[in-house]
Amino acid sequence: MPVQIPDDTDFTSFKEQCENHEGWTARYNKGSVTVWCRDEECKTIQKLKMRIVCKDVTAETLYDVLHDTSYRKKWDSNMIDTHDIGRLTVNADVGYYSCELVSDVGYYSCELVSDVGYYSCELVSDVGYYSCELVSDVGYYSCEVVSDVGYYSCELVSDVGYYSCELVSDVGYYSCELVSDVGYYSCELVSDVGYYSCELVSDVGYYSCELVSDVGYYSCELVSDVGYYSCELVSDVGYYSCELVSDVGYYSCELVTDVG
């Protein structure tokens, strides 16, 4: 998505969102601090806004304290580092800020370099470990989760290119790979009920599937538009085989079961 330098219209919109509470839900209200949130159509984004009433402090002094990067380390105990990167206009700049959070449920670290560039996140809690990296517009995403139910890893290189996923849990193993627009798909699943493998090469070409489970074996192959199909099933109730060569030519089927 293109990045534009904010103008007076953007500032007016930002100010309206700060002052207008319609559609916002107050999640915290204690003493002089109030925090609101608003759900967006994009479920991966949640907007937050906070108001703090500082008595006996002028607006000018508060502004200077918040924007003085050299002085911030005097009062911001969670800050790791902050500095200015560049000034776009009189009222728009790009900066760097990283912080850490240690609480009774674990540890959190965050790093952000914008507009719009790099994001890194690390979370260590009593339920495991989470790491995230995002390099955009619109490029690379990486995610890792280690928890008390297993391990999850994800990689995405886009617009629109490559996706990889791995999941190891208490019910087995899952792996997935997708190379698109629109090309190749591969999937593997090993679980407590057996093994599953799948491959798809498209637009619109080849499909292969294999399933080995505690009830038997299944294999399928499809080469299309519109050409060849083969299927084989071996289970605890017998055997089934099917072959189709078309448009419109040959079909063969065989079935052997415990009833005949």
C-alpha cells in the first residue's frame, strides 16, 4: 500500500478520533487514566486511545517532556532505545522506539521502525514463547510460537508469492507450503490417527493425495484439464480401485469386499 505524508485533513481526522468517543468502549477507568478500544473491520488490528489527566502541568511542558527523546530515558523505565530518523514535514516525522515489559505473567519486548518498515515483537509468558517479525511494504512476515501445547512456525513472503507453515503439537505434526499466483501447494500431516500427504500443481493441472490411517490406505491422482484420474482404497472392509481416462474415453473399476 502507498505511504502518504499526512496533511491537515489527516490531522483533523486524528483529532476527531481523540475527542469523539462514539463507537469506542472504555476498557479501563481508574483515577486519572482512561483507556478506550474500538474493533476494526480488520480483525488483526485493534485501535486504542488513552487519556491521562495531569494536574498542575501545562500543555506546553507535557508536550516537551513527551517529545524530548534525550530526556525520555529519565522517566520511561520500559524504553530500550528511541531516536529520530527523519522529518518529513513541519508536523510529520519518522522515529524509532523499542521497549520491554516485565509483568507477573512474563516478559514483553517490542521494536518498531516506521514509516512503514520494520516491526519486531517478543513475548515470554507463563504459557510459552512468542516471536514475530514483519518487514513491509509489502514483503516478509515471520512468526514463531512455543507454548505448552507445542510449536508453531509461519513464514510469508508476498506480493503474492510464498507461504510456509509448520505445526508440532500434542496431536502430531503438520506442514504446509504454498507457492502462488497460482502455482503449487503441498501439505503433510502426521497425527495419532495416521499420515496424510497432498500435492497440488495448478492452474489447472495436477493433484495427488495419499492417506495412511488406522483404518487403511487411500491414494488418489488427478491429471486434468480434463484427462486422467486414478484412485485406490485399501481398508479393513476390502479393496477398491478406479481408473478414468477421458475426454471421453476409458473407465475401469474394481471392488473386492468382505461381502463378495
